Amino acid sequence: MGDPTPAAGPAVLAGGRHPATAVPAPSGPPGPSGRAGAGRAVLAGCRRVVAAAGWLWFAIALVAVWWFASADSTSAYFPPLRTIVHRLYELWIVGDAKSQLAPSLEHFAAGYGIAGAGGIALGALLWGVRPLRESTSPLLYFCYVLPAPALLPAVITLFGIDTTMKVAIISFAAVWPTLLNTVDGMRGVDPVKLDTARALGLSPLRTAGSVVLPAALPQIVAGLRNSLQVAIILMVVSEMTASTSGIGYFILTAQQSLAITDMWTGIIVLAVLGSALNLVFVAAERFVLAWHYGARAAEGKRS
Amino acid sequence: MTGPEPTPPAAPARSVRAARAAGLARRSGRLTGRLTVLAAVLGLWQVLSVTGYLRADEFPSMTRTAAALGREFGQVGFWVDLWATVRAWAAGVAIGAGSAVLVGSLLGLNRFAHRSASPVIELFKTVPVVAILPLAILEFGPTLRMRYVLVAFGVFWPLTIQVIYGVRSVDPTVRDTAEALGVRALRRFAVVTLPSAAPFIATGLRVAAATGLILDIVAELIGGGDNGLGLGILTALNAGPAAYPTMYAFIVATGLLGVLLTGAFGLAERRVLHWHESQREHARGPGAVSGG
């Protein structure tokens, strides 16, 4: 599972995650003890600071280049960064443009929540019923590969342009990566473990909870990560196509009314929002998988 | 689909033949199941339309959509749209992938460079690509160029990360051996680095192919243009309920194009990397039962 070979994942989905973050390296038994542990912690801290400096300089240099290169810019489409930052403060910090974020995040949360929960549940169902899985797989693959934005016009005719439409398209598009990864992860469960559970007389629900789910977890999380990207894209695209609010709507209207600086502030806010959502996901992933590997390590010790 | 079946070691010829027969039976059973499900879904769609559960002015019936799809296949306009989408996609993926391989290789070769740049590229990877779409529309207008620029931009970041990891994954012993043997840098890159990075790049490319198509459709729907499958969908939407079968026909065609492009990349990956350990599962396959 921890093998970083890129093609080791499911045939269709392996690549949305890159090897470094796909499955965090199993951390050793938690809590290094004694003086050696403290020394190591200090050393690790130092190393982290150095590492941060190692890449921060590049990020800072890039922003500096942008700042100075654009300082005297008279190009209509590329205003000086200073102007953008000023406007960003006016609109998003003191102004009320931040109210645009609420509807976006609501649609995202509802759509992604439905997609995640539904993907895991449906994936588990398909894993459990093998004939169903095998006979529906071409259909599911088609839905997965179909570029979801192509469905937007159809979804608009069905649901109008309000919240329902956005939640519907986000959840429909984002459900497939999680679903297919869940099926694949559960299929990778060691058959011996399943036989043991059966021999021990565990109920199917108990087996699912204590044998199947933990073993499939890393891949389910990888699926959820792919779904996250899809959900963010469709959150923005659905607002750009048909909406009266939201960050995507803000950026596109600013562009159409040639309020270029406003558009740039929107782009920056959206970039920050996307990164923030990813960061939250990574933090949650670490938390869940740390527990996962911690439990595994403890299990290994006991035996 | 399934791992190799455990077969008793005795009478290998017969067990192999039996396993083959069983595999064949299972595969034909699977095919029947798949066709049945497909027929059932299409049938259900038709029944829901005929009984009026799906309103005709909102969701056209299956037969009318299929007829529209057949009609579109016979029209030049459809193929012009398809070609425009494929062209924007191909140009974008080629530019994005080409620069990703170049930049990723250069960064991957130097520890300091990749340490400095990777986090920034990681950050860019998390930025929703559609954020720059309005900028691209301003700069290039509703053109093919606007579309492939967006595709290339979206493909570049994740693929670069993938290439860096591929290049860094080279077995140091092999690299040092090549160096000790006096293999020159450029040749070392071609003979040692690139092959060992290939699986990473191939996986990245397969994902890039799918992402690229999504981004081109988005660019068509929001940015506009002359021809493209996304524009076909949009035109049919604007023509009103009478054209909805055509709209769904275009959506299905877009999905089929997705299947085709992703499938082609997956197949190429398997063909080109058949020697690599990550592909051995495929090579073994369910039919070829080996003794051990």
C-alpha cells in the first residue's frame, strides 16, 4: 500500500495523487521517549525551519518579481500588484465582497459531503455484491470519464440555476472518484482476514467496520482527494455558467464589466480558497491516517 | 479483474485448460451481465419518458436522444465540432506535458532547485485552474488559443510534480554505476533517468488527458468560440426544448470522446511500460495461469 510506484493504484484513478502525498509514510510508534527523543525533536524543529527557508525564499522571490515587474505596468489586463493588493484590501477585507464566499462554500460543502458519503456507501455496496459490480462497471466508468461540465446545460434545464442545481452537479461529478477508489480499496482487502472474520462469526456490519474499512482507508482517502479537486472545479464553473452569487460569479462579472483589478482580486481569493480547502483536507487526511497507521503499529506489536 | 486463480499443481495441462475454460465462461457471463444492465438502464429511461415521469420538455426520451445522436453522426458540423475539441485538447496537453517534462526533469536533477520550487508548484497545483479562465478570455478572446492555453496551464502543474518525483526516484546505485562507467550526462539521462521516471510520467499523462478534456469543455462553455462539442451542447440548449435531444446527444458524444482518449492513454501506458514491474499484474492476466 505504501509503495510509491505510481501505477500501483486502481487502473483508472491512480494518478490524481502524487506519490509523496498519496499515502504518508507510516510513522513509527508515537512518542519518542527520553532525552534522545527531546534532542531529536529539537533537531527536527531546526530542520523544519531550514526546509521552510529553503522554499520560502523562492515563493517570496516570485512575488517580488511580480511586484517590481508590474510596478509601472500600463497594460490593461495586468495591473500593478500594488494596485491589486490595495483593491483586495478594500473589497475583501473591509468591503463586503466576502459575502460572495458564503454561497460558494455552502454549495461546495453540501455537494462534496453528498459525494463523499454517497461514494463510500455505494462503493461498499458494489464491493459487497459482486455481480452488480461487474455488470455496472462499464456504465460507472462512462460516468467517471464523462467530462462533468458537459452536463451543466442539462442540469440547468432540470433544476434551474439555484442551489439545487449547483449541489446536484457538484455531487454528481465528485462522487465517481470516491466510489471507484472505495471499490478498489475494498477489493484489496486480504481474503485471509475476511475468512478469519467469517470463522469468528463476526456480523457483516462488524466485519465491514473493523476489517474492511480500515484496510481500504488509504485508498478511500485518495479517492476523496480526487473528488475534492473535481468538487472545487464544479463549484466555480457552475457559478460562472449560471448564477447570481458566488466567487466564480464575482470573477466572471468583473471580467465582463472590464473591472480588471477586481477580477484579479477574485482570482487571488479563489486561489487562496482552493489552497485552503486542500490544506484542510491534508490535515484531516494526516489525522485519519495517523490513527490508521498508529492502530496498525500497535496491532503489530501485540502479536 | 481478479487475481490468478489458485490451481492444483497436479496435471498442469488439464488444469490450465480447465482454468481457461472457466475464465472464458466467466468473461462471457460478465459480458452478458453488462449488456443486460446497459439495456435495463436505457429501457428504464425510455419507460420513464413514455409514462411522463420525465417531462419531454425537460428530459428527452431515450429513443429521441439516440435518433439525434445517429443524425449528428451523419452531419459534417458534428465532426467539425469534434475535431475542434480534439485539436484544442491535443495542443493543450502537448504544450503542457512538453513543458512539464522539460521543467520537471531540470528541477529533478538538482536537489536545491527542486527543494525550492516543489512547494511553490504544489501550491499552484491546488489553485483551481478555472480561476485564470477569465484572464485567458480577456487576453485571447473566444479562440482556440484561449482553450489550449487553459488546458496547458491546468496540465502543467500536476504533471511537473509527477516528473520531479519520477526523476528523483532513480535508483542511486544505477545512477552511480552509469556515472562510474563514464556514460555521458545526456546519454545517462536518456538511458537511466527517463526510463525509470517513465511510469510516473505515464500515470501523470493519463490523468492530464482527462483533466485536459474537462478544461477544454469548461473553456468552450464559458469562453465561447466557433466549434467544439461543448459549444454544440450550448447551442442546443439555447435552441430550446425541441433541440434537447441534440443536447443530450452531444453530451453522450463528449462522454464517448472521454472514454476514447483516456482509454488510448491507458493502453499506450500498458504497451510502452510492459517491461515495468507496475504493469506485471496486467501482463499476467487471468488467462495465463503460471505455475509459480
